[in-house]
Amino acid sequence: LTYQYIATSNMVNLRTSADVISYLKNSEADLPITVDGSCEIKVDEVVGGNLNFSFRAYESGNPERSVFVKQAPGFIKCLGEDYKLNSSRANLEGSVLRKYGEISPGLVPKLIHMDEDNYVMVLEWLADHAILRDVLGDSSSIGRMNDVANFMALTHNGTRGMVDPELANTEMCSITSDYVFTKPFDEADPTNRCSEAICDVAAEVRSDEVVITAAKDLRDLFETSRDCLVHGDLHTGSVMVPTGTTNESEGHARVIDAEFAHVGSAAFDVGSFLAHLFFAALAHDTDCVRAIERQLLDAATMTWEAYSVATNPSEETFRHVTGFIGCEMVRRVIGAAHAPDIDAISDEERRVNAESRALRFGANLMKKFRDVEKFEEVIIEFDNTKD
């Protein structure tokens, strides 16, 4: 891979529909859409991502013929050009997607074209799919957890002992180290934010020496573990699931956005994903949807059990998973990046209660992760946060 911070003068920049159409017409890629001028191509920007510029390009008269186009600029898109970030993260992601396609076929989007000079990927457009987080209120989506567990098991088992300097992904891992394990626990850090109503609870967490020590230990585990190739940013927003069917045999969940992938801790992937199932459960903790809350907790248990059967993790790995769940819960409440499930709760009292529970649950797991033996104990700890 070629690592560059600043784009060269002849780099193509994809910012508008016209840019994307011109790029595709001049590309030598073998695309599943017609770009020779014989039919009209339309482009829609795909919004919501923080780092990259993303688009859907499709034939006007046949929108089923579509591709997903993604470019990594040399900065963080949502913050602007003053916030530099290595564009070559796109090339690493393309390399990882090829590897994932080999060892977990059908569980990631197909990589159609990788342009390493312009940091552009052209991917399969996942028609009739939705972000998992957005449909977790539908009990039929919960069955897709088997796909996620299978993805983690296949990719972790299939890359055990991998040694690849190109997959160190140092810059992206440093972002994780800072924004997951360090900044959220520093009261003075300007990137942190939380609801005023839980400031006292946040202060208690940040002044708890056991929590602070656990955060440092978990950061060390994250930075030094070299178990296998891990996704590095696996949560309910980085999984897409088929819509319009309740039959689990009709299509599979697809894992997306692998730009944080690296050779690291398998437990980090598992803990990160499970934490967001707990966030989803908190978001559904009301009288009218409490059954879904329990289904989501059952889904978390099922995900861990399915992963365990396929990978036979050590007791130490399980304890690390527990610690990473806790750290993710805390940082998504008082750090820079929050859990959309919780932020979307319109009733302020409910939202504050969910934030408080998430914070207490996470802090308790961080303090106890070295002693936890069964996943049932994690569920009990979650239930114990109820008033």
C-alpha cells in the first residue's frame, strides 16, 4: 500500500454527482451498470458517514442496476480539511474486503473495483437492505445475529496468527485508542459531551480509580493483542440486513465499513458489537416494547454462544470481551461519539435514564471484568441497573 496524507495534484476528487458520473465513465473497471453514454446515469449522495464521501450510482431507467461508490479524502469529512486523515485507509479497507470475501463469502459486500491512486472503491449496492440498528425493533431482524456471529468466527478463525505489517493500520488504531480508552475518562478533554442530567454520574465514573485503571489496561490489551484480523469498528451501524423477508435463509447480513480493520484483539470485535445490542435493549425499555428488550438481551446471549461454539475462546478472552463491552458503553455516553439508539429517544426522562443505566452498567463491567465467568453474569449486571 502507498501511504499519503495529501492528495496529489492529479487525484480525482468525488464531491458531486457530476464528479462521480465522470469518474465512472472514464474508469476502466468492469461495472454492472452501463456508463458508455447509451443510458442516463443518476447519482445520489449517501449521507450519514463521518469520514468518507459516498454515493449510489444507478441507471435511470433501471435503478436495480446500481453501484456504491466511496472515496476517502485526506481529512475527516464531518470536521473539514483542517482535520487530516490518511486517504490510504481506503486501500487498506479494499485489501481487507478482498480477504473477507475469501473467508466469509456472502457476509460482506462484493468489491467491484479498487482504485488505489484515487482512494476510491466501487462496491456492490445492497438493494433491499437496511442498517441493522434501524430495524432492531422488528423481531425478525434479531435472527440475523447468527450471521454476525458467523462473520466474526470465520474471520477470526481464518486469520489466527496472521502477520501482515500493512494491516497494522496504526493511524486508525490510534484514533480508537484515544477516543475509546482515554479521552472519555478525561474530564478536561474538549471532545467529550454528555447530558447535563448525568454529569454527576459521569464525574463519579471518572474519579473511580478502579475504572481508570481498567481503561488503561483495556487500552493496553487493544494495542498489544495480535490474535487475528479484526474489523475494528463492528457495531449495529456497520451491519446491513435484508428487508422484506422473515426467512433467514433468504440472504444474509453484510458487514460493512472495514477501514478500522487491523491485526488485533478478537475480543474487541465481539465486545464492541455486543455493547450495541445492550444499547438497543435500553432504547426499547418501555412498557409497550419491553418484550423486544428481552429479545435483544437474548440476542446478545445467542451471539456470544454462537461465537463461542465456533471459536472455543479462552476464559481470558471472555473476560476481555466483558471489559470491552463496558468501555464501549461508557465512551458512547460521555465521550465524543454517542450511541444513536439512545440519542434518538425523544422523551428526555427516558433518554437520561437510558444514559445513566448505560454508564453504570459499563463502569461496573469495567471494574469486574477480570472476575466474570459466564455471560449470564453480564445480563444480570445489566438488569441490576434498573431503578
